[in-house]
Amino acid sequence: MTNITPYTESQSLVPPAAEIRELFKLSETLCSTNFVPDSFRGKPAETLAAILYGRELGIGPMQALQQINVIKGKPSASPELMRALVRRAGHSIATIESTPETCVLEGKRADDGTIERSTFTIADARTAGLAGGGAWKTYPKAMLLARATSQLCRSLFADVISGISYTPEELASIDAPTIRPLDVAPVQLDPDLVPAAIAKRQLLDACGGDVDRAKAIWNGRGMEPLTDADVDALIEQATNKTPDDLFGEVEEAEIVEAN
């Protein structure tokens, strides 16, 4: 059975500012020593966060730094800490079977007597793509115990573990889905063609910024590239005077003469 020293200096979940300052000073000191894991070394803010998390769980600073890990932004707890928290709360966890092939744990709640079993096998590990390497190859019995522990705690003792539902090994094995690039051949642009976007811009410039006139001349050509000849034809059409343009110029000239 793992013993845990309760941390009861304050009953408030959020410590007073003065206490936080003292804890931060402690964090700065601890994170510069060899007594903390590498993940906290030289990181006072992360060290403080772990101490505060441990404080909410009722464990001391040193135990929090040794038993709580942060994997991909999520706190995780060692299986030893999970079992200790459950037993400290008055519940029980018994090992029914523990071999390199299978681990079966049985948990019982002290408040309502609910009993539940958790089983994790090496076959489950293979299905999850875990077995075959690393600690799963050298220490399969311990790895199965860790998985069965977290599985049982999530199911039966969720109120005890307070959100630290996974062990560090479990969180580290949860990878984001691999996104495979689409097998699409690269688009080869013909150097003799003009992209539609560029042709549109040239046409709009030729129309003096008149969007309606440019749209009328473009006439729903879409976004297919154009040849230089096509672009020249559009520009010529835009620069040619229409009867309406000529009539408008005559009106303007008459107005000027009248004045």
C-alpha cells in the first residue's frame, strides 16, 4: 500500500496571495535541484502548477512533483498515486490476478458498497498497438497493472482521482490522428496562358474600374486560363467606344458649350 502525506495547511482551494508567493519561491528552489523530474527542471511555473494540483488532491509538494506529470497539456498521475488516493478515501482495490498476460483488479466503494472489476490483457495491449516494445516488452506485468488501475479508477472512483484519469504512459500513447496528404498530381501551368484572375484585373483596369462594364465583357467566362489573344480581344473590347459611351460624351460636350 502506498502512503500519502495529506497536505492540509489551508482548507481553501485557492490559496491566499501570500501563500502563492511562498509556494512560487519554493518552486524556484525545487526546480533547480535534482529532486524533481526532468519535465519540471528549470520551470518554476510548471512546478508551481503541479504543487497546486497536488494541494487540491491533498498531497505534499514533493509527492506531487514525483507523482503528477503533464503530457500534452493534460495532468496525469502514476498508478501508485491513483491507488493510494482511492484507499485513503476509504475505498478498496484488490488484485485478483496479475501475470505478464492478464491483470484483474476488483474495486469496492466504501459509501455504497458498489463492486466492479477491471481487466486488461496483453491481447488488449496488442489491439491498441502497445505491446511489443519498450516497457511493454520488458515489464508487461507492471504495464498491465497500470492500465487496469486507471481503467478501474475512471469507472468506479472518478470522484477520487479528480480529473487525473490517465497515467503518463497512457497519455503519451494517445497520438493525434495521422493526416495523409491527398495523392494529387501537381498542377502544371501553361506559360502561354494567362490565369483568369490576372486577365480579370487587366480587363477591369482597361474598363477604368467600371465593374459592371468589365462583368458584361467577361460574360461568365469562368476561371479557365486565357490565351494572350483572348486577353487582347477583351482589352480591345473594353477600350472601344460603345454607342452609349459616344452619346454620353456628346451630352457632356453640349453641356459644356451651353455653359
